[in-house]
Amino acid sequence: MTNGRPVTAANPGDIKRFEIFSNVGEGSVDVSSGVAEFSYYESILSNNYTANAVIMDTGFKGSSRELNEMISEAGVIDALPMRGGERCLIEVEDAQGNVLNFNPGEIYINRVRDNSVDSQKELFQLDFFSKDAVSNHLTRVVRRYEGKINLHVEDILRNVLETSMPLNIDETIGTGHNADYNFIGNDRKPFYTCTWLAQKSVPPLTNTGGGDGEGTNSAPPEGEGNKTAGYLFYQTHDEFCFKSIDLLFDQTPVKKYIYHDVEKIPEGYDDNIMQVTVDSDVDIHNNLSLGMYHNRSIFFDFWAMNYIVREYNVDWQESGINPAGPKFVGLIVDEKLRESPSRLMSHVLDVGTHPDKVGDEQLDYWKQDPYKPNYDAANRMVQGVMRYNELFTVKIDITIPGDFSLRAGQLVECDFPKLSQTTEEEETRGIYMICSVCHRCTPRDTFTSLTLVRDSFDKKTGLNRRIS
């Protein structure tokens, strides 16, 4: 909490260390004095974090006399040299003391670009990516995996990608008639495989009762009840995350922000919102194209020479999910838009593939249920398609004073009394998930830009008073 003290974007951060290590020797150069701007990015839609820096070379000092002589003659880019792939040590602090730090070997230069030179200075930009993004291109998922999906993800990240980062992985339940999902890696990259598995994952939250939606299509789909498929796989500064969308919305908000005309921060809030933009709202045409309200899938079983038709309606899903607010977006549209499927899909069931038994035991097991698929796509895939689309129904962009403690996937609460003369404030205020975050630091100021998303309107919990 800031206890009512004024905090503005003019409060500068501190670029404490910014050292680049050469790939052709043991030399390094500290360029922290020339960093004009440093920006760090992470997102729930990105498998790895990235960063960017604008560097002004007015004469840096290297770690040796020989390197300093080369820098004075050719500049730091050619002297080090910087060609991409260099290890870096970066430590950046915001005005509140939160630190973004990267040790050598945790972040690499991706490329050097936009180099311009005049008689007095050299200006260039550096793009960075994480060590694990490098490892992702150098490793492959090869072997067969048997068991629960969350254990597959942990195995791939630890033993294939060989990451040393902490893992934040939500448990998954079965996607078929048991708790297992078997597959073969087929030489796919680790990031691709984990994202592919996220689409097939179901959280342990379950509603096995009937649907209680408000529309006419209130009967639940056939199968195991209204479980909500849909996970996200992404990397933050602190950890790798394999998280259920529903469990993410079940978190406690980490910060509370307010958008108003007074610089002083009111009691009960963590900071002021400097700027807000409603980037997108409900797009009925797009949502109908994606089948967000009602879709139908045909699943072909070539072993039985049969097919299954599965319809899925947002009324059925609403009773089994954990939306951010009380006005779930799927149920505020005209009921007629939910009566008939707006998207038709077809799939092939993987019946008989990747059995978890061998020999005679496999044959006996197969005889008990010869038409059992390895992945229960008929009851899971249609739910996942709908849930991913719902997540981004409401999207806003806000800018706040630099706060390097914020991470993608966290929840924040926003209040907009400055918009109270319109009806927009009541619909926009409430709890949001951080979809993407950009921390920007210069010698003059620090900013944090957040893209916030949610699947519903109006406020759910949190602030008990409004500031006008």
C-alpha cells in the first residue's frame, strides 16, 4: 500500500547493471550508463519472456585494456563484438524497490538492430529472449508419455527443456474414461508440445449436476458433466506456468487501482491509473464465427465406422465455470443467438491409439471397451474452444506508474469513477486478469503498461466504496 502518498510516472527507475559478455573471449562491457530505455514483456499467450533496450554508445569501458582500445577505435558493437547470442547481466529497479534481475545465462541478445552512427555517438537497439527460448530450438520431445497431462508437462520442462526455473503447474484430471493421456512426442519442440497439451487439459474443478443456464438450451451435454477445459502455458520472470483459466480467475487480486483526477492515492488503493483505453468489447459477429455461444462438432470413429454429433451451448458451460464477474458474457446476448450452432467442426477420434496395456492384457482391456478414444474430444474439445474465446471478451489497456512486481496471469482490481457520468464505468470496473505486461524504465521515468482481460461484466467482489 502507498498510504496516500502521491506517486507519479515521473519517478525514475534505476538501471543498476547492464553488462554484456563476449562470445569470443572472457571480456564484457557494462553499458548501463548508455541505456536510454529498457522494456520487458511477458504474456499469458507467450511461451517465453522478451525484452528490448535502446543503447546510446558515447564511450563505454570494457573489462580489459585491449577491449577498451578496440571500443575506442571501432565502437562497442564491433569491439565486443555483438552479433547475437551474447549472455547478459541485467538489473533494473523501479521507484518502489521492485527489481527485475537476469543473471548471465538467463537472458540472451536475440539481435542488434537499428544501428545509427554520427561523429559523436552510436545509437542501436538490442532485442533479448530467455535462455529457455534458446533451449526450445535445440531440443525435441521424442519418447512416449503415459499418465496425467500435468506430469507430462513437468517431465518435458525438467528433462527435455532442462529448465532450472520454478514450475507452477495446475493439476489435471482425466480427458477420457481415466486420468491418463498417452502420446508420442514425434520430435516436436517442448514449447509446442506443452501448448498442445494445454488445449486438452481439464482442471479438477467439476460440476457434475445438470445445467442451469437462463436460456432455452439448459440441458447439459452428454458425457461427464460440465467440466471446463482450457489451460494456458506461459513464462514469467519468476516461473513457468501451466494454469487452468478457471483456477486463474479463482485467485485473489494482487493490486487495486483507481482512475480519477486526483494525484493522491485514496485509502484502499495501491496506485492511480494514468491512462485507460477500452481496446475491445463484445464482437457478436466474431463470436458467432468462432462458435462461442453455440457450436456443433462431428467426431468420426473409423474403427466403428460411426460418428458422434456433439453440440455445446454456452448455457451449459456457464453452470460449470468460474467467471470474473456476475454478468457472464455468454448469457447477456440475445437468446436467439444461442439457439442454433453458429460454427460447425469435424474431428477424427483416436480410437485404439497409444494403449496403456501390453500383450494379452491389452487385448482383454480392448475387448471391454473397443471404442474408447485415447482423448475424450467429444466432451472436451468443444468446451476448450468456447472457453479460450470467452477469456478475451472484454479487453482494456491501462498505464500505471512502474511496478515491476506485476506478472502475467495475476488478477488486479480496477475502479473507474472518472467515467461515472457514463454507463461505461459500472460495466468496466471490477476484476481483470493481466494478459500481458510491459515494464518500461528510462533514466527519467518508469511505466507499467497492462493489457487486462475478462469474460464477464460488472463487479464481482472487492472494493466496498467508490471514490467520486
